[in-house]
Amino acid sequence: MSAGTNKIAVTVSEVVEVNELVKRFRFVRSDGGLLPTFSGGAHTVVEMHDGEIQRLNPYSLMSDPMDQTAYTISVRRDDVGRGGSLFMHTQVKPGDQMVISYPVNLFSLDLRARKHLMIAGGIGITPFLAQIKQLTATNGRFELHYACRSPALGSYVDELCDHHPNNVHIYYDEQKQSIDLEHLLDGQPLGTHIYVCGPKGMIDWVRGKAEALGWPREAVHYEEFLAPQSGKPFEVKLAVSNKVIRVGEHQSLLEAIEAAGVDAPYLCRGGACGQCETDVIGYDGKFLHYDHWLEDDQKASGKKIMPCVSRFEGKTLVLDR
Amino acid sequence: MTIQFNDETFRDDYTFRNSQWAIDRFPFPFHEDSYMYSVNMEQHQGGPAGSVFEKRFDVDEHYVSEMKDRALVLAEDPLRCQCLPHMTLAGWDLLELIMVSKSEDYPDLFELHREGNNWHWINKPLGIDHKFVFLDETTLPYGPMEYITRQSQGDFAVLDQRDDNLWMDAGMVTTQADWSLDFDIGMNFFEWHAPVPKANEMGIFVRALKFLLNIQQGTPARRLNWTMTVNPLLDTSPENYHKWGVQKTTLTPENIGTKQHLRVELQTFFRLPRSNALVFPIRCYLISLQDLVTVPKWGRRLHRVIRDLPVELATYKGFIDNRPMIVDYLSQFDDGLPTSDGIWPDKNTEPPLQT
Amino acid sequence: MSKFEFPESINSRPVWGTLEPRPGKSHLMIADAEGAEALLELAKADDRLMSKSTILYFPKGTGETYLEDLENLGAAQLYVGPSYSAAVARLRRILQDAHMGLQIYLSGTESLMGQAMREAADAGIPHSAIQTEHRGSVARRMQCVHCKGITDDVMTDPFVCSHCGLNLFVRDHYSRRIAAYQGVCVDAENPGNVPEPVELYS
């Protein structure tokens, strides 16, 4: 058994075009039963069978965590990516049967917080949609600052503003609006926790500013799922299973290991959780480390790789799998 | 099967007894003839029919009496059950997990009827029939964690997960192997395990924590732990140590078979869905040495394990002074024959004691 | 000599550090007795710190020794009080008005640092973000695990619980929430057989 998560067979019950870049998918259990409840910030891993290729992509659950009748996710189309989001946008239709994982939360609320200060960029809004529903049900205090490109591309802006007019603040890049972070972080009550989800630049900006203003590291939470990058194909020897595999241009190393029928653990598939950490037995070439799990010295050591997002260029790579 | 619940005590006159059924299904913790710490985790997805591993929350003949004993402990010392304010949601998660599991696993004993958040819970062994509103604390006589754990055997530690660590932020602890919830509440995984000798240097806790942090919804895990207790005393608490400690000095070669008990903890771990907390039920099973050695394999093996246990562990587990007497007693039941692998009694295949 | 090297111990025993200036809009410093020395050194390390700082100081046995030096630091607010316990309500009031970014510095006895850390953590500052530096007495604040009473300034092992009278041995197991080490009955298995008390760390 892989990954430590159970799977659920689901049926796509609805596909909604939220705007020209984002589609929303609604899943119900194929056996008619109830889905597990979850905690705001959790994601599910969606299995996609695109011809020969199998992809497993994580998406934040955005529906009400207490609603067991359906899960919803939103997928932003990435025209230059490896094709997972394109598959969801162009292939997946209502009535389709799919397999998703049990919810896993690597971005949960700190329930001790006196106040939850949420900062979202673009499609990074999705985990907050579930967290806000959770906090609303439990009378938690929150404030959301949400930056998006334009009113036309501001996914769920109207819904958020309608339901939480006093807690939601929207910033449109196109209108030269931006979050006044220094001012925002100044004067927050003790016990406030920051949550940020969005592009890497935004996460780095918030973390850096918070640190400079004396915020404790433990009060700043962030979630950044990297999509695996495409790259040159390469060959890998799996020592334990005694197989030689080829990692395709638009395939991740983890996906290639799975395609060869070799069991490998994972949770986030985005370089964040550490679950798929794999020992390198030997190599002749250059690692392309894209994860933010390994420390710099580990990356330099040539002894570890995170196969969910990282790649390799060179002659030989032998892994302990 | 229908369980016949014992009427028995775990204090004063100690009328606790194991039936033949309970002896045969006892969770013997040693899979080989020696013992050292390990991260001995496995999936908790059922087990052999009738074994203590079969159900998510095992209910046995001691259920009703254990719950009476818990009520007595809590009346004397309410600090044995505590829940930091941010753990209330986890308490509801736990209540749901136990009610759903027990009503599915023991439909003749427990019933749960749900209409939205209007819940109806029937606990036949304890004579409870209660309607309440899920997620509304004011409709229960206690907080949700306390309410359900007053009806569930074993201790419960409810752990918050944050900063890549687990924090003991709530619990019901009345059948513990000498640790204090009141003192340890709020500690992280490394802090509350700090008094355990050797395991830290062995890297046990780093590996165990990594495993536990990654336990996900739908895939619970379990392990066994053990110690020794004189008399079938469930509440071996530090709080009352000045009262029960002296019982350790009452062992004699004549009474050791009935008084000295092997104490085994079935520890399970479940991810809680709404709170993302982890619950750590610690179920205590007691067996007298006299009953234990009726299984020839267990008699042989326990003798070897206790005899060869490192001094630090025997000290930490609190039986270093009594070890010579225990080993003396057990040696009568070890004829030197080899033992089969694994924890099961293997009564049909292992030879009887050669005398 | 106000510094003491504590022997290495178990994971629950607090490890005290050395105060250093950190970025922040405001700073709260709480010290007792020789703990004043650590604040004086902290001020030297960054001369802009004190104008944004509130100091709560309890001289205990040191009398006037450090008062003039502390006054000369030019802290935004310096409060000198007779005891920590008398100042708890004041501390809570200060924390009530405080904002994220506040830096906390504790120095002096373990008892003082432990209790002040508990207040700050209850107010919402992660305990790991609170700086500490031990100075002065190595006496311990002990909780009797049996009656739950606190005995402060314990200097010997074993000692007598000031509430229930049991003879307790001193463990290194420490609770941040109680701000005390654990004391456990020393003669439970052999009533009346109490070892001769010895001075801690002797």
C-alpha cells in the first residue's frame, strides 16, 4: 500500500467554468455514501488517466469541511505545464468516474490563534475558502486579504464579499492595488497567526516582512505546492526493485517510479511534506532540486532527492527504491 | 457473541479476574524471547476474529467495571481529565469516531441514530440513552471528550499537530503507567517522553514522531507497550504513588502468581478529521502471572524477557527490586524449549511444559 | 558569579539561552535579582533597544545593587517591584495591550523566567519565541505531584512539600504550563526511609 492514504472512488457531478482560467469540479462518492469530513486547508490527490500517462495532482478542498455529500476543487488552467490542469479542463466531464485520495492536511489552522490573518494570491484562495467555512461555523475570527489579477479573474470574490463584507479585502493587480503589508502586520493583537498561500514570491515577501517585524516563525504558516516541472528525459536505476526506468519530458520522477509498478510513499506531491524523500545510492551528473523540503547541505550532498518535483541531468542515477 | 460483563474491582479487595476467553485473547506483547525498544507500528485495520485487534475500539468483559473505576478516580481527582480550550473540536471528532465505530462494531451493545446534528446515542451496557446536538457542548453533561471517554475503556491522549510536532493538549488519563496528564498537558512529543531512558539516544522518538505525523484519515496505526504492576490496579498514577507504591513490597514467593500482573497497553493512533488532531488511545490489559503461564509459550518467553531485560528498563518500569522474585517464579515455567515466532499463544502447536 | 552551567539533562528540562537584541517595535524585559546583569549586557549590544523597552524588575535579595544601572539604561518604562507575584496583574495588563512583533526577554531565576514565560505564552506568544537567560540562584520551583502545591526556592533534594508535608525527590521533568519541576514522594515504597537532603548540583 502506498502513501499512507486511502482512496475513494468518486463521480464528477458538476463542472463549472468560474472564469476563463479556472474550472470548479464537484465530486460525489460513486457508491452513494458520505465522504469523510476534513479540516480547512486539506487537499486531495486526484488521479488522472490520460491515455498512457497517469498523473496524480494535489488540489486544495474548497468545500465546507462539514459537508459530507460532496467535495469541490478549483483547477487553474496552465497552458505551459505538464498537462494535468489541461486534462482536467478539457477531458473531465460530469458523470466521469475518478479516484481521489482521503483528505490530507499540511496547511491546517492553528486553533489556538486569537485571530487568523489570511493572505491569498490568485488560485491560492482555495484552501482559505474551506478554512473560512470552518471558522464561520466555530465563531473564529479571521481577516482575508486576497490579491488577484482583475475582477474578471477574481475567483470567488463576489461570494466572499457577499458573505463576509467586513472580513474580506480584495486587491486587483490590474488596478494597481496592492496589500500594504507593513501596515497590515503592524498592530495585530497577540496570538494572531498569518496564513499565506499563493505564488512563491508572495510567500517569500510575507515571511520576510513578518520576520523583520519580529513575528515568531511559529505564527506564520504557508502553503506552496510546486507543480512538477517538465525537463529533459533521463534514466534511473531502481536498486531495490532492480529496474531501469525512463522519466519522460512531462513526467515526474515519482510518476515514472509508480508507472514501473514500484511502491513509493508520498503525500503532497509538491516538494513540501518530505514523505517521498529517497536515498541516492550513486550518480554521475547534476541534480535539479526543486523541492523546499531538503536543506541546502542535503541538496549539495548528492545523497537525497525528492522525486515528486526534482529531476536529474547526466549519465547515471541509482536510487534506493 | 454477547459479552458477559464482570462485576469486579481494581482497588481495595481487587476482585478483578480474567475469564478463559480473556486469557486466550490477551495481547501478549513479546514476539520473540527478548525485548528492546522499537518503533513497532503496524496498520490498525482489524485483526484475527476475537482478538483485541479486531475492532477499532475493543470492548471486553471488564468494560462496565472499568468505567465504574474511572468514575471513582474522576470523583477523587477531576484533573485526570483536561482539555485545553482549542481542543474542543478534537473532542467532538473523538466522540464521533467512538460512537460510529462502536455502533458499527457492536450493534447489539451500542446504537447511534443521526439526523443532521441531532444525535441519539444508546449505550446498553452502561444504561445510557441520550439525545444531544452534535457540536453543541451545552447539550452534553460534560465536554465531548470527557463524555465519550467516560464510556470507553483505556486512556485517551488527544494530540494537536503543529510546528512539525505533536502536543498533548487534551486527555482522559485514569489507567496510566505512572505518568501525570495534569503535569504533562501542553508538552510536545519529546518533552512528555523525556523520562523514558535509552529510547531517546536510540533515535526511537524521532522516528516514531515522523511516523505519527504522517498518519492520515482512514489509516490508523497501533503498537503494544508493557510494564509490570503489583495487584490489578488500573490507576497507577504518580498522584497516588505515595498510596500504592508500598504495595510493591507486599510480594512474596507464595502470592506472586496471583498478585504480580503483566500490564499491556494496546496503543492506537487515529487522525481526527475536523481538527486535524491525532488521538492516541492507550488501552490497558492486565493478566496475573498465574493466568499467563497457563499458556506454555508465554510462560517460557516471559521468563526469558524479564530475566534478560537491561537494568535501566527494569528500573524505569518500576520492578527492579522485585525482578529476582519474578524471575524465580517464572523459571518454573521455562523448560528451555524453543518458542515459536510471534505473539500468538499457539496452544495447539507449542508443546506443554516439560517437567 | 551569576552564571551557572547546568548539567545536560532530559528533553523536558528547559535550556536557557543568552539574550540578544531582536527586531521588533516594542520590547518587554522581565528580570529578578542578578538577572539585571543580563539586561545591562543586552542594552550594550544595541543602544537603540531601550527607548522601545518596558522593564519589570524584582531585586529580591540584591537590594539596591543594580537599580542605578538599570535606571541609567533609559528604558521607556522601568518598574521595580517587591515581588513577581505582586506584579502579575500588571504584567497581564501590559500583555493585553501588546501586539504581534513584541519581543520578550526574561532573565534571572528559573522560577521567575518560568512564570513570566507562562503568562506570555498564555497571551499568544509561542514559548519558543521567548528569549531567556539564567542568572543568579539555581533554586527550583517545585510542584508536588500528589497535592499539586507549589514549593518555591527549593535548594535540596529531597525536600519537604510546604503544603502536604510529604518528602519529595526533585525530578528534572518540567512543565511549562505549571512553571515548575516535578516533586515525587521519595519514601513511597519504604515509608519513613528518607535520604539525607543534599544541596542541588552538589
